[in-house]
Amino acid sequence: MLSVEEARARIVAALRPVGTEWVNIADAWGRVLAAPVTARHDKPLADVSAMDGYAVRGADCATVPVRLRVIGSAPAGHPFAGTVGPGEAVRLFTGSVIPVGADAVIIQEDTDLGQDTVEVRFAPRPRQHIRRRAGDFAAGDTLLAPGRRLTARDIGIAASADRPWLAVHRRPRVAILSTGDEVARPGEPVPAGGVISSNSLALAAMVRAAGGEPIDLGIAPDDLDTIAEAARGATGCDLIVTSGGASVGAHDLVRDALAPAGLELAFWKIAMRPGKPFMFGRVGSTPLLGLPGNPVSALVCGLLFLVPAIEKLAGLPGEAPRPVRAIAGAALKANDHRADHLRAALARQEDGTLVATPFPVQDSSLMAGLARAEALILRPPHAPAVAEGEAVEVLLLGGRDI
């Protein structure tokens, strides 16, 4: 059996980013940039005032107090058309263009305004309270590099760069197929001995959160031909995700059903708990992730493998989720050969230390436990026993993905 780390590395290495498209900047949040964003203009476009006050000549204010004649006003967006000469000043506001002839700004708190004059009480420094042209960035500067998921800050700087359209990777199309005679959709009649499906909907939510576009192929019963027919709905998708049918039971049929379509397995089984019956391969040219049917196993595998796969397809590195340090809220026994992922509650001590306390029952069918969990305690293969209060690593839950 492969380790979690080797399995993820092999999946990510086998994938290539999908193509690109142009989107309006208003719709670009969360998309992955596919081309650099460069500035079309200087920012600011001219020297501007950083404060409300008066544009003055430093030479006129070397000896203070001094009274200057106010020859005009320049609200932001309405530059003063004239020139500031000896003994003159122009009323400015934050963002006002510095008029020709002025070389400093006196803030209004340091002045005493008369009817047509202003008294300056403090001598300014050269270029005081002036934001220089191109002080933020200059035309032609590269402001954003490809391969980053666009944040609100990124949208802001792209807008400042006067880029109304951005080149991004399109959202990877992810086909999701659940299998099993016993599985029913929410709201549908449940067959005798059956279960209500949660995997397809939860995995679709995970796909959306990771930046993909889920394509629901429905639920296929345990029949080779029906599974193969349902899988044909993945034509044109970038990734196929199956749920259930990946283990060794008589009704685990995904491999046999997809073999005629050209399924080639890269690996099967991972040394982890929950989630051992996991497979990765290709159906023709389309990569396939075969997730376990147990809901907790499916979602933990989704967090560890599906999310990095989607991110790689979307133009990101496809990195592993990053663990953080915590201390164990209860003693943990020594681990066996499989990496364990224990659902846990979190608390924070007064000094800020996280405390992760595992739930007493870790069955992979218990969705209520996963829904309540705030973290997964990571237990590497053959990890020694941990006493309460000793250090552990955890994956935090509750973000975009799970």
C-alpha cells in the first residue's frame, strides 16, 4: 500500500492544468490567474496630495509664520489650471493633483485661514504630504504573476492597473458518480436496507470550494453495464470521481465496469484510516479518483487527494493541506502501519495553544462526528503513543473545502 504522501504526489504529478479563458474582473474572484497582470498606467497618474491642506512653495515658507494669497481650489478630479507663484497657495484635498509651481503641502490643521489668505505656521519639509507619481506602481510593472488564486486584494490591484478582463484557468469539470444498489438520493424512497446518499452532494460542494465545476452523473446500481453507461456521461470532463465500489467485495464493480472503457489503474489502496480502498488511474485520457463509499472516508480522501487534484488542474501547485501544531487533549495509543486521521474537537488555552481532543468513536460511517469535528489529528504510521498534553499535528476543518 502507498503512503498518503506518495499517493498524493503521484496524483498531482500525473495532472496538467486545464485551458484558459478571459473573464470580467467582476467575476474573477477565486479564479486562478493564467497570465501576468501588468499596469497600463502609473499609479498615481500625477503627484497628488496625501492630505487636506494647501499647495505651497517651500521657499515662501522658510520663515514662519507667513501669510499667502489663496489663488484657487483643486478638489480631487479637478486639477488647478494655473501655476503657484511667489506668495501664493492653492486649496487642496486628499487626492488633489499638485499644481505646477508647488513643492509641498501644508495640512489645514497647521494653518489659519483668512478671507482670501492663509497663514502658514510651520515650515514644510521638501515634498511634504505629496504622493509621487508612480509611487505605487508604474506603467508596465508586473503586479500579479500567474498561478495564484485571486483574492479581493488581487482584484483591487488588477482594477487599479486598469485591467477589466483577466486571463484565468477555466474551472476544471469534475464528474461525480456514486454507486450502490442501497443508495438513494435525499427525498427519494429508501430501499430496504438502504442508505441516503450524502457523498455526491458533499463531494460536489468540495469541488466547488476547490475551484471546480461538479457534474453530477447520478447514482448507478451495482451493475456493470449501468455503471459503464453512467460513466460515459463524463465525456469532456477533466476528472472523474467515483464514490463506492472501490473495495474488494463482490459488489465493488467500478474497476470491472470501466475496464472496457480503457481504465488503467496507477495504484489502488493507501495505508491510511479512514480511506484505505482508494484508487487512481485513467479512463482513456481522463484521470479518475475512486473514493470509498463510507462518507467520512470519502470526504477525508477528498480533502487529502481530490482538493489537491482540482487545484493542480486549475493551475495551482496542488499542495497538501498544511497541518498546524496542537497538544493532545487525551492520551493516544501507538499507531499501526496506516496513517490515522482522528476526528477531534478544538479548544484554545489562555496562551493561545490549540488543544485537540479526539472523539471516542472514529467509525468511518458517522457523518455526525465529522460534521462536529473541527480538526483531524494526524497520526503517522507506527507513531508512538502520545500522552495527554504532548504535541500533535492537526489539519483544521471548517475552511473552503470541508
